[in-house]
Amino acid sequence: MFVFQTKLSDLQVCSNHNETWSSDCEVYRMRCFCSEDTEECKTKKYKHVHVDYYGECRDIPKCSDEEMEDFPRRMREWLFNIMKDLAQRAELDDRYLELEQEAERDLAKKWANAVIWKFCDLDSHPFDRSVSRHELFPIRAPLLAMEHCIAPFLDKCDADDDHRIALKEWGLCLGLEENEIEDKCAAI
């Protein structure tokens, strides 16, 4: 018989109010109580509570100018390595495999294809050629505790401050040249 065991600390999350919760379920449960204005709602501030990042809340240092300047390069490298690793493990969706293979053949497309792949991957609900704050959650929340520059970096990517990141904003923010930014999402 298989018994699933996990440490309670593995489930902890930090909310946007910098409070540690036992799990994301508890955060969303409280948000629901407060949205429905039930007596279980502890305080009205939880009407918009959400998970900021995984793990216990901690003091996250400010991202220095030097770190922020280098962040696009590190992010491009990381995205390419993830895309490559997923392809090697046969876990990369067939629609994206062509981008990865092209990047392997043509090093000039290495960073651009990885950046475009991740944008297309994030643009999911709805598929509208822009990435919302909600759609950024899968990349932001797991990284924030380890990579303190991710939040200010993603904020900086939203150049027109409309709470959505278009492909052009994403590409320029990650250091691509404008002529490298090509909408390949429809093809994949």
C-alpha cells in the first residue's frame, strides 16, 4: 500500500499580505469566504488575498541595479535550458518541439525561440496574445523565494502598465532585438 506523506512546511505559501498560510487551499478558502461576505471571513482585506509565492514568508531582499541589468540574460538562459530539458525528456509539447530543434540548429535563434516559447506557453487563459498577472503566476510564484528579481523584472516588462504583457514587451524586456520578436504562437 502506498502512503502519501508530505511535510506540512512543504505546503506553506506566502500571501500578498506577507502572511504564511498552511496551504494555498487555505488562502483560496479564506478569499472565497470574504468574497461571499460570510462570517468565516476573518477580515475584509482577505477579499483579494492570493498566493504570492510558495514556502514560508521571508524577507526578500531588494533587487540591485546590477542584478536587474543581468536578469534578462539569466532568464533567457534558464528558459532555453528548461525548453531543452523538456525536449530531451520528451515532455515538451509537440507544438513547441520544432522551436527547440530550430534553436539547437541555429544558435542565433537560441534565445529568441526560448523567449517566444515561454510567452506562448504562458498565454493560455484566454489565448489572447498577451500575458496577464494571473497567467504569470506559474513562472513567478515558484521562483520568487529563490530569485528575488523576478517580481520587479516582470513588473518592468509591462512597459505600458496595462497589467498585461504583450509579446513585443516580453521580448524587449528579455533583451531580444525587435526584429527577433516574431509571433509564432499561432503556429504552435
